[in-house]
Amino acid sequence: MNTQTLLPRLLTGSALIALVAGVLFKAPAWIFSLVTTVFIGLGLNEFFSLVERKGIVIERWLGLAVGLLIPISIWTGFEPTKGWELFFMVVVFLALFLTQMRRQDSSQAIVGISTALFGILYVSWSLSFLIKLRFLENPVLPSGIWLVALVLLITKGGDIGAYFVGSAIGRHALIRRVSPSKTWEGMVGGLLFSVGGALTLRGVFSQIPAYHLVVLGLLLGVLGQLGDLSESLVKRDCQVKDSGTLFPGMGGALDLLDSLLFTSPICYFYVHKFLLGL
């Protein structure tokens, strides 16, 4: 375990836990949504910076505008038509093509458009499900606050478990070419922490069978680690260690959020498919 990076990581982690707890449990829903939107913007901006290092030309201002509009439209309830999301995507496609048409060089048009769309879906759309979970209200379940807490506890608990178990006893590399520091031992430790994190909320989710918490712990635990590996793959391709330097000991906003990119939407879909009908 690298003690030089451990102290900054612990200090940053403690500050972030305090921030998240305050925003989630003490502040109104719009404050949580605003803070989440800010983090989405930071993460998306870092993603665009990464791909620009590869020489890919992206209309960053348009990508950021679209990426921020997604979470804002969710928490403000702006949905002028029933098929708003499909209509919105058509408009985004059109806008991206129009911005490419005004450029003198069209040699990277397909790459630029595809990468911008990927970043918007990968970062903004995925993380916007945290806001959807926060506003999800149903008599069968606790408030959306606890659904967000469940996702964070499972996902970040898995991050913590994978880091400490992997650092202590990790010997066998998981996927060395993607992330040399990730180990099979760390993965197992992360999954145990994820399941344990889910079960700590058993009292809050007492109205649903306990096996759902175990399933969510395992499912989101795996997806959280895949999210981490996926961002490592992007960084490896862009030849950088961290997406940014915003958080001492942890890297950038995207480094902080990567494990939530897959867990947030899957938890939302799991709740709708398997829990709301109980």
C-alpha cells in the first residue's frame, strides 16, 4: 500500500463523504440535483479533454451544453412531449452534424460526432440516473434519498474494499493491460464490501426480501468494478494516469465517478422491473 497517496486519499474521501451526506440527507432535492449536475459537467469536460489529447476534434461547447441539459431537464421536469428523449437525441444529432459542416476540414467528422455522442451517453446520461433515483417515490419503497444512498454505499463500498484488499493481499492481476494495479483478490474483496454495504440498509428496506439486497450488492458490485476498468481503458488509450487533478489522491471527477456510470442506470432499471411490483 502506497502510504504517500493514502493520506490525501483518506482526507479527500472524508471530505467527499461529508459533502455527499449533507447534500443527500439535509439539503432539498434540487440542491442534490444541482451538485450532481456540476459533477456531471466536470466529468464530461474531463472526458472531452482526454479524447482531445488523441487529436480528435470535438465541439466541446455543444457537447457540454447537451450533457448538462440532460440532468437539468430531469430535475426541472422539463418534458414537453411524451417522446422527449427520442426527439432530443434527433436534435442533438442534427446539431452535431451542423457544427461539423461549418468546419473547413471534414476528415474527422464521423470520429468527432461519434466520440461526442459517446461521451454524452457514457457520462451525462448514465449519471443522470442518480437524479432519477432521487426523485423516485413509491409507497413500496423508502424515499429516493435511500435509493441513492444504496447505490453509493454499494458502489463506493466496493471501491474501498477493492482498494484496501487489493493493496494488502492482491497478487494476481485482473486485466494487466488495462489496469495493472487491479487484482482478483481486490475484486473479491470489493464484492464482499458491496454486499455488506447493501445489507447495512436492511432495516431501511425491510419491506422487500433480503435477497434483493444481496443481488443488488453483487450486481452493482460487479458493474462498479467494470465501470472503473472501463475508464481505465479510456485513460490507457489516451495515455494518461488520471482524468484530472481536482481531487488530491483520487484524480479527477471522472476518476471519482467512473464506478457509478453503470451502477446508477442498472439500479434504476432493477428497481422498476423487480421492486416496484412487490
